[in-house]
Amino acid sequence: MYQSPARSLCSALSTLCCAPCTTTTSSSSSSLLLLRSPVPVKRALSPPALLGSSSSAAPRCGCCHQGASAGQCSAAVGPGVASSRAACSMGNSTSRLYSALAKTLNSSAASQHREYLEQSDSEQVDPIDPKDLLQECQAVLQKRPPRLQRDFVHLRADSTSTHRPIRVMQWNILAQALGEGKDNFIQCPMEALKWEERKCLILEEILAYQPDILCLQEVDHYFDTFQPLLSRLGYQCTFFPKPWSPCLDVEHNNGPDGCALFFLKDRFTLTNSVNIRLTAMKLKTNQVAIAQTLRCSETGKLFCIAVTHLKARTGWERFRSAQGCDLLQNLKNITQGAEIPLIICGDFNAEPTEEVYKEFSNSSLNLNSAYKLLSVDGQSEPPYTTWKIRPSGECRHTLDYIWYSQHALNVNSALGLLTEEQIGPNRLPSFNYPSDHLSLVCDFSFNQDPDRLL
């Protein structure tokens, strides 16, 4: 299993809290202003100071929170900080201590351990320039093919918005433990799944599109990769693990996977954050969601952003439907019955023919699926958002969505999908692309017409 890079970017799990990280990051907005269009990739050499040298075999932090409990620990922590402590390997006393703590975090026990959950690290993290991080990713990836290029489709030529669009990115990034140990991508070489390179492909995709809000699923390297790096890029970070993650069944795992939500602190202010453990048939399930109410600094307007990952596999359609109903009810309460505009990102594990899709389409929240707008009639979903080959055969499905309040928000543009030719005959993941799911990216603006109601 990959040993995580230099200690300076390892976030030792010394602090846990149940709210999103609030440690201040002194970051200038100029360091975040990359081109909005996809960044041309050149695999150039660069000293890997930010990511750490993959050849140094540096020890990693004991950031594993194995056995995360039934839905109470949000595992949201402050930004990663440089640490002078010796990092500890997986399975040592640090990870065992957290595992024991996490198992106590049910509704009755959480209050007894509040002192552990609410500590925050007072140190400030050093901001990094996204261009520097992108160069280091490209240095690690110099032997791989260039990143596959995608173009934005502009959907509103008559846009009269007076504010900068809000770019939202949705992506199931493929948990490392599942990719290596469970998912059986029979046409994908194991070499293509090496974490020290695959993480750079993931970061390169994120850095190319520079989202203001990033919604991820199957995140099992939050503490040692995404939180420390993205917090230094100016994002506020929240993570909510699955109570019984399948990653924990894989030997040498990096802890449970879960949903993660990131937003730029110079663009938004957090006013409310809710971690939701989804229910079905009145029973708590293994699937989760994060819903955060943000205030746009430029316009002063409130909106809610949510991320989720519903139950997978054929035969669980009714279960997903129940989970969707529970999520919708939670979001109705959070948005005060659709008074607050809403964006929902997720891997729903459901085709548009499923009941849960129809529930979202017909909800009183007045939602529309953003990627339908790419179709000729504006009514059809893309032909696929995931494409893989497993021992059971080839799987091509539309499972990932960005839903939005269609009377309160406009979709200005959406990132086109990879073509079948770009994906290639061996499908996903591959040396070119790090996940079996495609990222979805949309630019939103607030509707300026006061006569249009939610």
C-alpha cells in the first residue's frame, strides 16, 4: 500500500470536530485565479515539494479512522498543518485510538467525548498557489498520457447575471481501497491504480477546472491528501464517512470512504452545516449526505449545497427510493420549503428510469437535472456518466447528477463528457483517467428576474 508523502503535508489525526474546519487560512485571492477553461497539460519536470517525492518512501500519518461509528462522527477537521512529529504507519496506536474513539460516537456517547471532537489546531496553514501544485502533479505524471481534454458547453448566451458564476464540481473519485481491492476492473492494469500517481490525476482534474464548490464521493484519503492540500488552496473542508465502509474489508485500507464537501472561503460563508445519515424504511442505513447553507460573499444570497452517495447495485431500487425520500425531506427542512435555492450533487447509483430519479424530478423543491440541458431537447440525461468492465461484463450507466432549483438558479454552462473514443476500449479507470465515474462541472448564476418565484 502506498506510503503517503512528505510529513509537511501529512495531517496527523490529533484533532477531530463535528463541524466543518474553521481554522483561518491566509490566502490571497490572486493565488486562486487560474483560467476557468481546462488547463493544457504538459508533463514537465518539477521538484515535488508539495506532494512529496514518490521515491522517498516517507512514512505516512496514522490518519485511519477505522470502524467509524454509526453516523455521528462527521470527521470534519481543521486545515492540515505542518507537523514536526514522527508520522506513524497504519495500524499503530494512533489509528487504534481513533478507531476506539470512533466506535463510541453514537447519539448517546457523542456528548461524552465532545472534548475530543471540538479541539482545533491553532496553527495556520501556508497557502499554496494552484499553479505550483498543478506543476508538481504533472511532474509525477510525466510518464503517463496527457489528461483527456473536455470542453464546456455554453447554455445561456443571453445571460444577464451581474455576478461571477458559481462553479460546482461533482465527482465519485473511486475509493483507493475499492479500486485496488474490490472493484475488479479487469481491463485496467494495477499499475494505473497506484495511489501516488492516481491521486495526482484526481488533483489535476480538480485544478484544471478550479471549482468554487467541490462535491466528492468515495473519499478514503481525506486526511492525508484532500483536506491538507485543498485547505491550503483556500477551501473549507468537511468529510462524513460511511458508518460501515466496504473499504474497511480491504487489507491495508486507509480508513472508511465517505462524502466530502469543499468550498472556497473567499467566495462563501458557512451559515449552517448538517451531516445526514440516510434512512430507509425507518432504519438508518450506511449511506450519508452533507448539506451546507452558504452565503455568497458577492451577492449576499443564501443557497444550500448538498452531496450524497446512495446505495449501489441492482435489486436495491426501493431502498434507494426510500433514501432519496429521506434526503428530500431533510433538504425541505433545511431550505425552509424551497425558500433557499438548492444544489444537490451525487452518485445516485440510479438510472433515470428509477423511482428515486422521478422523486427528485417531481419534488416540491422544483428541481431539474443540470446535465439534461446538454441534450437536444433539454429533457434527456447523458448516455453515461460511468463506464467500466468487470468480470460480469461491460457496464455503461448514467448514475451521477447535479440537481438544482430551476426557478432560482440558471445553468450557464456545463462540462462536456468524454467521448467513447477518448475513453478507449478498456474503459475506466485507466492511465488517462483516475476514476470509473466522470466528473460533472456546471457554472451557476442566481436568477435575476424578481418575478420568477421558487
